[in-house]
Amino acid sequence: MRRINQLCMNLDNLCCEPWFLYDYDFISSYLHCYKISELRASEWFYPELRFLLTQYEVCSSVLERYPNNFAYELSSRLIPLTAILSEPIYNLLKQCLDHCHLHVLEDETKSFQKFMSKYTIGRASVMDLDLESHNLFVLLQDKLLSFHLDEYYLAGKINEYPLPSNIYTSIKCKHFYVCLYSSQSLLVLKYAPTQQCILQVEINELMYVAFIDTEILLICSGSTKSIDIWNCSKKVLIGQYSYNESIFECSTLKINNDNILIKVILKTGLIQYLCLNLDENKSVCFTLIATLQEKPKSESILLNHEIDVFYSQGQSCIYLYFFHRFENDRFEKIENLPPLNRVIYRHHCSFESAIYTAALIWLTEQSLVIFHSCGKHFTISGKYDEVCRTPDVSNSDFICCLNRQTSTIHVFEWKCTEGIHTYRRLISVQVNNQISDCVCNIGK
């Protein structure tokens, strides 16, 4: 009893992680003297410890009456998470199993759920994941929620910000800079350390917005007939590329830290490919790469910084347009593909770090089709409704798919070695609630 009191005496002032809280003998003895709630799980900085103390608190209603059941109660909660437990918690689990007779019955027809955090927030309009600030931003009708997903906040840290109006329908984020916009209005906020409105623009026919650097925003609208580059923190227009005709569509693709590829489709059908250079002084320079008088198919999507892909829904061929080649050698036709969907997803791959590789992904009724920039394609059997969004900077070798009917998220690991593609199903996670949207970032 005296030793327990000594260890607990200065818990509030500890400057290092109290490893004795991972020890079975200590906790089982502690339960006979104190209540688990006195450890205040939510206040601890150490993520693994906060997770473990949260498990203790979940068991507290039973353990306060039956402290001898500690080994059984904790084991029953940790065993489904064995594959993701840290070493100290896994060692504690083994200690618990040595002190109870717990048999795990596995039913292959059922799947267990793994949650780091679960929140009830109401109906979300849209969300976006920012890997640099480790934040998931969720736009509701009258407010913006920020979920901090850094490893130091495994229990989840939520910030809530009221919005000046509810007109915004889309969101883009970049390292604590958040852009909310609709077809007629744009608002840029900064959330470090406090909420601050740094740019507000009223603009008609706003069709495309993208952060090309931490505080540099690209805006494209049909009414201005231009591509505008703003320094948000200084509220200054630092670059502009104008057209005589209205812009119908705009998209961008990052080439490297200094250069951005811009694709512009005018309402006349003309397509231009530009390179935007942003130097260390935030000076902007536009360079015209290629001009295509009209697109050969109804739909198009950038594959990488050298190839644009043209296609039509329901057809089994695509046209690759190499805009850096000579004029008479720019098109290449790829045939005998599974029927194309109208919606195609672009996936940035990381198999060959020295070469920029990418893939196009689309869904058929019974499979997932992946066309790689090496020119080959393969399919993954299964019925899926959506390919979950993965941030371009994640460089992942994983594909995340959603089946809304079964509320299941499937994750596949994919490799391409010397033109040979292999894949495996890494995990399937089923949830009890209907899934409307999903963003995904998976680390190795």
C-alpha cells in the first residue's frame, strides 16, 4: 500500500512516461485502493498510455465492484486489437492472459471493428484530409470541425469553428490553411493557433480551387476568364494568366516543389497545358507547354506530368496524349480495356521513387480496374461503389474501396515490379452505420 501511494503521489508532475501503469501487478493492486477515474485518462499527453487508461475506464463500472476481474475484463477488450497493440500494451495483455482463463472463439463469418476514435457529428456536407497538419476537416451546415489525428492525440482532439454563413459547399486545406468555397464565394481561414479569416473573395462561376503551396491559392473562374494566383496571408494577387474566352474546366497536378502542371479547357473546346513555376520568393511564372484544338473524347483526366488521358463512358479504349512529344507523335491508343466508367480516379503511386508513376482506377459492375502508367492494366474482382480519396502526397501503395450496401471498406496493397502487378487484400473493415464518404491515408 505504501509503495502504491509513493508511485501515485506525483503523477500530476511526472515529466516522463510512468511505465508502472502498464504493469499488471501494479494496476491489479491499485484497483483495491483507488478508483480508475482518478488516473484521468483524457489528460495524459502520451498517446499509448491515454489509450490504455481509456480501456481501464471502460472497465471501471465492473472493476470498482469486482477488482479481481481485471485480467479478464482488460483481455476481452484488447484481444481483438492484438495486431495493432504497441509493445508495452501487448506485454500487459500477455500478463493478463497468464492470470485468467480466457478462450477466444473466432467466427469467420463475422468481422470485428477497429476504431481509433468514433464521433457523432450530424450530417456532414464534405470533408478533406490534410496530411501536413494531421487534421481531418469536416464541413457542416453552420460550422467547421477539425479532428487532430496526430499520433500524440490517439483519443482524438476536436476543434469547432462557427462559420459566417452556410453558403459554402466545398473545402480544400493545406497545413492549417482552409479554403471554403461555393460557385460564387470563397473564404480562406487559418487555424493556427487561433481561427483567423485571411482572405474573402466574391466571384462568379468559381469552378476550381487548389493550394499550390502552403499559403498560395490558385483560383479559376468562368467570369474572370483567367487563372488567378493569390498569396492568402498577404491578400495579394501575385499572378494571373488570362484568356479571351470563358474557361469551361481547370485542373492541376504537382510536378515537384516548384512546378505545377495546369490544364485548361475553354468553352470553345480548345485545351492548353501550362507549367506554373513558383520560386522561393513566391514569384509566379507561366509557361505554355502545348495546345490541343479539340479533345478526341468526351472525358479527360491527367495521368501524370507528361500524359493526359481521353475517354468516353462505356467504351473499351483510351487515348494517351503526350503533350511533350512532337506534334505528329502525341496520341497513342490503348484498346481491349474493361468498359470505362464516367468517373475515373487518379492514383499517385510510389513503387519507383525516382520515376513519377501513376494509375487510373475505375469501377465496373463486378470489378475494380487499374490502368498503370507502364501501359498495363489488371482487375480486382468485387462490387464496389467508390474508390476512397487518398491525398496525392501520401505516395501510398494501397487502394481503398467502399461498398455502401454492406458498409464495408476494403484496403488492397498493390505492387508493380518490372511491369508485373501483384496485389493482396490487406484488410476489410465493416461498420454499423451507413457510410456516405471516406478519405484514406494508410502508412506502412
